[in-house]
Amino acid sequence: MNIKPDCLVCLFNQALKTTKLLNLDDETSAKILFEIAKILPNYSLNYTPPQIAKDTYKLIEEITNNPDPLSKAKEISIQEAKKFKPFLYEEIKNSDDKLLTALKIAVAGNVIDFGAKKQFNLENILNEIFNTSFKIDDYLKLKEQLKIAKKVVIIGDNCGENIFDVILADVLKSLYDIELFYFVRGKPIINDVTIKEANESDMPKFATIIDTGVPTPGYDLKYANEKSKKIFNAADVVIAKGMGNFESLYQITNREVFYLFIVKCNVVASAINANEKDIILCKK
Amino acid sequence: MNIKPDCLVCLFNQALKTTKLLNLDDETSAKILFEIAKILPNYSLNYTPPQIAKDTYKLIEEITNNPDPLSKAKEISIQEAKKFKPFLYEEIKNSDDKLLTALKIAVAGNVIDFGAKKQFNLENILNEIFNTSFKIDDYLKLKEQLKIAKKVVIIGDNCGENIFDVILADVLKSLYDIELFYFVRGKPIINDVTIKEANESDMPKFATIIDTGVPTPGYDLKYANEKSKKIFNAADVVIAKGMGNFESLYQITNREVFYLFIVKCNVVASAINANEKDIILCKK
């Protein structure tokens, strides 16, 4: 999905938010914004948001001299998410439709973004999402395809969220006779899950972790390594988490993907004819 | 008041909002944002927000080939504001403290910003402001000074708001034996009041309209013509409306000014130790 003018402002604003999260002084924050302003005109409306975000965050890394500026925020998000595991496994245990519940849990995890910055009440959000229907709902199609699937890919998104993905992976493995892969970014980019955080979670018990090599906050086939592309293309079912993966793959890949995310901006909302805050399970 | 990093993002966002108000296509909107991104690194934290806004809006004028891109929005704001005149004069008539009521009306007018864009309920806001105290309240000082003042300046801000300023001017002239001046921008800049809109209002009945020559959305002494500076310096009382004038004068001019505005952003809020949406009547 290519950017809209709004995305340029959003990327600039995200950089500001990051400087605040990092408690940078005004001079350093301004330097980051000025350097980002300098590179923005190198793009056009033919880029995806994650392709530009890759470069804006690279500037933040360079100017702060920190290859993983959001490491602390990622850690906090993961710690917070872990606290919910007993509650979530109880929900799964009591559920009549464990796959649906696990998908709801996985999509709820998508609200964990910039962990420490925004004080959200995850418990309220979880209860809300359990009682909300997918605005675009291809659940039955996904369920049908999982029944005959042999290889399944989950493309991870943010840290914290990745803990909830483990529950989805656990449920998928317990319900279906599948080989499961969990895709992660090739390097720290924003608060996205990399091989480090995936290996530190319980995900390796249920899925083979695949370092996709992408430096983008979305699984971008232009940057993906051959290994991940082979698995991506050969999989019977791909579940892509979060807006970054949606933006990187939607209207770009020919293969069918189930997109599982919360709509967080008006540009994506209008691209899929939904509203901000809607939860989406959309086959395309 | 110099910019903070937040202002860079805000200026970029304001440009996007303007492209939407003008219903520009994505290509033109992106062009405007890319061109603004190109010039932002020319500034530093030593500029005021209006100094940069002058140049970002100039790019919008150039790219849209329109010397007054927001003329329609200004016109709508003025028409909307005029509808409230009978109601507001009734408030003045029934008021025990006509000066205070007129100042509240004038500050309420400051919510009229980008007229057509945001559907605000002006009547609710007016009633709310009548029942709200100034967060910083130098009303008694202003009242004392007006009693002995001979020359008074109101520095205008936005269109629409200027209609409410007429009521303040009317009340000032009826209560005090003063010579009154109403300052306007030297050219169309955003939705600010220029000599055109001031002359089309009833303001000339109560005040001498002064075209200050400034191309900035704030009365900036660097750009102000000699005539306006002479009146500004000689005045016994100056009332500066809105954040743009505050940003251009606060901590810059040596002369005493009464700033009358609604706090619309966290940067100004923190500069004066107030909160967003607070109403301010602050002598500095």
C-alpha cells in the first residue's frame, strides 16, 4: 500500500514521539527532525510507509548512536504482555472456539505499540476485543484453509504483541497438524520483533523462527531474504500481523494473505473501507 | 517564543490540514509537503513558529498559484461569527462588567480557526467561556491601565475572530476616552485578518486600522513597518490576540503587552505553565 500525503506527516510525528520516548534534549530532537526533513523529498507516493520508516529510524539510530533505540520500550512491552498470559490461557481454556479466541488475543496484542509511552489499559482492551466482531471477517475462510494446511506462517509485528502471538501459535499447533513458521524482522526497527525477542519468548516451542532479513517495519519482499521468501511462497496459510505487514504486502504480493490487525490510522481505514480502531481479519 | 521540536511537526501537519481544506489532489498535497520538508532544515530552534509558518504558507501559495488560499475559509468564518453578534451584544447589555464580558467574547473568538474545517459549536464554546475564569488573569491590571490610557492597540489574529474583536473595540470606546488602533497583517497569511477583512467589518467605526506590513501570522517586529512600530511603542495599552501574536512578541519585545488567547498546543501551554484549552489574559 503506497503512502498518502498524511503518511509523510505521520512519519515525521512518529519520529518526534520517539525522541520524546528517548527523552532526548531539544537540540538532538530537532536535529533528528531536520535530518528526516532532508530525506523526505527523496521519496514519492510510490513508496510504502515502512519503506520510508526504515530510513527515518535509521537516522534516529545514527544520531542517537544507538542501534536499537527502542530496546527499553520493547522490553517493557514484553514484560507487560507476559503478565496477561495466565488470564489469556484461562480465556482459551474456557472458550468454545479456541481458534477465534486465539485470533482475538493476537489482534489485541496489536494495541501494544510504543509500550511505555501510552498508558493503555490492556485488560479493558482485551475484554472489549473479546466482545467485538471483526469489521472485515474472513474467519471462516481461514478456518477452512487451516484444516487442510500443512505449512503456516505468522508474520510478527511488534514486541509485546509477540507474546500474544505465542498463544496463537500454541493454539494453532494444538488444533492442526501443521508446520509453523514465525517471521521476524532482520534488524531492530522501531519496536518490531526480531529474532532476539522471538527466541527469548516461548515461540520456539511452537514455531520455527525465521529471520526474514527485512530492515523495514513490515515484511517487504524487496528486502526479504531468499529463505523467508521461499517459505512465504510455499506456505498454505500466511497470517500477517499489524499494519506494517499489511502496508508492505497488500496490493503488492500475488499470494493470498490473511491480514490480522487493528486499524490505527485513517489512511489504512480508507484503503480497506473500515474505521480507525476496527479489528480486521481480511483475506486478500 | 522560539520553536520546540514539536512545532516542526505541527507546521508540517498544519500544511497537510490546509491541503485537505483546499481539497487538493494527493500529488499536489505531497508536492507541498515535500517542498516544505526541503526548507525546514534551513531553520533552527532560534526561530518563532510564525517565522517558519510565513515560509511554509508561501510555498502553499506558490504551488497552488493562489495568493490567498484560505480566502473561502476566512469568508465562512466571518459569516459564522456575524450570526452571533445580536446574541453577544445582548450579553454585553446584560453584563455587570462589560469590559470583562467583551474580553471573554474576544478570547472566545480565538477558537474560530480554520473556519470550515472543524465543526465546532461556537454557541456552546461561548457559554463555556463566559463561565470559565482566565487561567492567567491580569484583568484588574488591564482595567486599571485602561482608565488612564490614551492610546490603545488591539493586535488582530484570525478572520471570524475579528468580528468579535469589533465588539471589544466598541465596548472599549464606549467605556474609555481612548484612541484605538486595530493591527492587521500586511498580506494574506493562513486565515489571519488583513486590511481587507478589517475594512469590511465594523471595526473602522471604532478603531484606526493599521496595516502592519508583517507577512507572518503574528506581529513580528522584524517585519513590522515603521508606522505600526511607532504606534505599538507609543501605545499605553497593547492587547495582542491569539497564539501567533504571543509567539511573535513574548520574550522578544521589551514593551508590556496584554496577551489574550486560548492555549491551543502543549508548547505554548508549557511556556506559560498552563494547559491546553485554558483562556489567558496575561500581562508581560
